[in-house]
Amino acid sequence: MSELLYGSTRGTGERVTASRAILKGLADDGGLFVPDRIPALPMSMGEFSALSYQETALAVMGEFLTDFTEAELRACIDGAYDSKFDTEEIVPIKEADGAYYLELFHGPTIAFKDMALSILPYLMVTAAKKNQVGNEIVILTATSGDTGKAALAGFAGVPGTKIIVFYPKDGVSPIQKKQMVTQKGANTFVVGIRGNFDDAQSGVKAMFGDEGLKQELDAHGYQFSSANSINIGRLVPQVVYYVYAYGQLLKRGIIQDGEEINVTVPTGNFGNILAAYYAKMAGVPIGKLICASNENKVLFDFFRTGAYDRNREFILTSSPSMDILISSNLERLVYKIAGNDAGRDAALMRELSETGRYEITDAMREELSDFAGGFAGEEETEAEIRAVYERTGYVLDTHTAVASSVGRSYRETTGDDRKMVIASTASPYKFTRSVMEAIGGKYDGMEDFALADKLAELSGVPVPAAVEEIRGAEVLHKTVCEISEMRDVVRSFLGV
């Protein structure tokens, strides 16, 4: 097997190994690392249907991360997908109301980010050893709610690393915030910013691009890396669960071998649906990739018009992990539909940076035929949670409800009756107030943990350990800063 190398979406030809790309996070020119080809899956879907999640991960990731040995990958996978997940299946598939919900929230922080962030620390430490890295790795991350806690949980206590997470202090759910600010570990640091997620993400990207800061850190024995979905060490593990989902549907006799399925993904930063696209290109029989947005529908408008325009009001919704106007991973798709033309991609990204918008050509739009877009507002999201619960007793979180509503609308308007897998990206326990109020009732006087108990009664699903453990936990992280102060906060934590 020839080695798979990674280049920048904005680059001029430099190629690095998978381990180097994981360590760097972002390319030196500000671009995102992409594989020089999408490898074909190493076995048939019938063969995949007989594999466990861990075996599927080894087979799929081995094709993308070719400079890792089988023994190294196996150790990373065994360390990641173990008893910290509350089910041996790792990602169960639940049939409800005519769709198949791929439950990606059975990890330690009850959100889909655990699927990649449980393994990223192992990949990163292995990559550091392979590349004789002497510096301590500083993970710098912006979060809209879920990535932060999942990254903190993954990296807490990992030797040779520190992790700094920035979150919008008024832009996450109470449970999400409590999960982050109670995080233990001397190598962890959590900072609320006065701004939204896009502000946090832009601030982090600016630090990655600051050569002076890099040199300053290097002099003190540190180097930055990223746990955001821009890191290919996040993206590759996400490809696995789409391969696994198809295999499981085949194993259960729900589909025939080779039968196409549709996949609907609630989408903010575009990484999760991009992983599904990579799975399709690798050989999983996926028909349409349905990109579901909330009221911050910048992606819906992009697929509808070919124009990406973030010059609009930023709306705080009940699905905060999707409250994003700069979908970083979309750049990887733009690069692909531009014919892997780094110059064209760089020009469009420069336009986005300078004007807040760009528009793709008609030829590029024709390359988007695998995708469909849709969005659900707050009323549709609430109605979907209530309707699915009343019909089936199955409880959706707010993000999954956006996808479920969009998927339903897509089926009704197109008549496309292929079986649909919906990426269920968070436990309803992460957004108890929104979920309980959608199902019916007024809970103004009830705090979130009492609501969690109420949800357990109503759903028959016990309160997850991730919620129980923070119920009375001490707040350890109290730092709040302005956007302009982010660099100084990082310097202070690192003693630079």
C-alpha cells in the first residue's frame, strides 16, 4: 500500500505524513490538511457487517493514517473505545418514526465529539513520538459547546500536553458550561469569552497564524496543535461510524448489500457531514448527504445559491453547537469541487476573510450534486421533538431534531424513499430544558439537574454518568476575557 500524504487546501505542493498533519493541526499557510486521495475501503460492506466497532476503526483508519503501524493504531483504538462508552456497540442504531438514528452520544461527555476526541490524544501522543517532538503540545481549541468538554476529557492528565479551551460565555447550554468549568486536571484551562463562537474560532485561528507567538512558545518549549474538527485526527475517526452504520443495517437485514442509503447530519462546522462524504467516496453506498442547519442557515443558503455569506445576524438557538456562521471544514469541500486547485481555494478564503462572503462558479456548483440542504427553525425543532416522542416515545435532543425535521421535509418534497440514517449528535440530557419544554410543560422554576430527573422518568432512560458527575461538582475555571485578550490569557496560563 502506498503512503497517503496530506497537503494544504491553500498550498503549493508540500505534502506531509498523517502523523505530521495531526501534530500541526493547521497548515503553515492557514489551509486545512486534505489527503492526496480518498482511499478505497479495504473490504466489502458484507465483510464490514461482521466487524465490531473497534475492528471497523482499525480497517478504515489504517487506510487514511498510513504512517501509523497496525500495532500503534490498535493501541490508540483500544484506549479510546472502551468502557468509557456506556454501550459495547459504541454507536447503537435506533429505529424510530421511519428513520434510523445513529446514536453518537454514548461516550464520556454524551455528544458525538467523543467519537473522535476519545482517540485524538492517543493519535497525537503517538505522532509526537514518531516525529521526535521534544516540545510540550498545547492544544488550543474554540468550542460552541461540545468539542470543548470532549477535548478536555480526552486530554486531561495526558503527559506532554496542555489544553486551553475558549467558549462563548453566554452561548452554551447550562449543562455544557458546567461540564467544562468543573473539568479537573492541572493541564486544563477553560476560558469564557465575551463574544460568540465565530469570535472564539477566529481568535484561535489568528493565534495559530501568529509567527511571533509561535517563536515565543517554542523558546519556552511549547508548540500549538488543534483539537477542533479542522484537525484530520478528528476527521478520519468520524469516517468510521458511517462505514459501521452501513454494515450494521446490512447485518440486521434492513438493507441489501449495495443498496444506497441517505444520511442526514445536523451541521455547524461541516466536519461531521464531510466525514460522511469521505465515506461515500471511499465506497459506502450513500445516496444523498442532507445538510441540516438551524436558523443560522449559512450552509443551507450556500447549497441553494452557491454563495457563502456570513454577513448576517448571529442567532442564539436551542441547538447551540450549530450556532456557527464560519463553517471551517467547508473549505475542504470547496477545494475538492474546485478540482483540488489550491490557488482558487486560497482566493475564495481570502475573499471570505476580507468581505465575509464568496461565490463559487457554476461548474463548482455542479460538483455538489451529492448534497442537499435544509433548515429547521426553533418552532420546527420543538415540534419535531414533541411529534417523535408522542408517536414513538423516543426522545431527540435539539440538534438531532433539526436533522430529523430536515430529513422528513426532504423525503416529503422529493419522494426519495431510500432508507435514512440520521446522525444523532447529542444526548437529550445535554439540553434538558429545551427538550422538556418541547415535549410539553413549563419548567421556569426548575433547575437543570431536577429537569434531568424528570426526563429520566419520562423517557425511561437513566440520567447518564456525565450529568450525574457534575451535579455537585466544584467550579474550577472562572476566567472570562475579551476577544482581544485571548493571546495574553494563553501566555499567562503557560507562564510565557
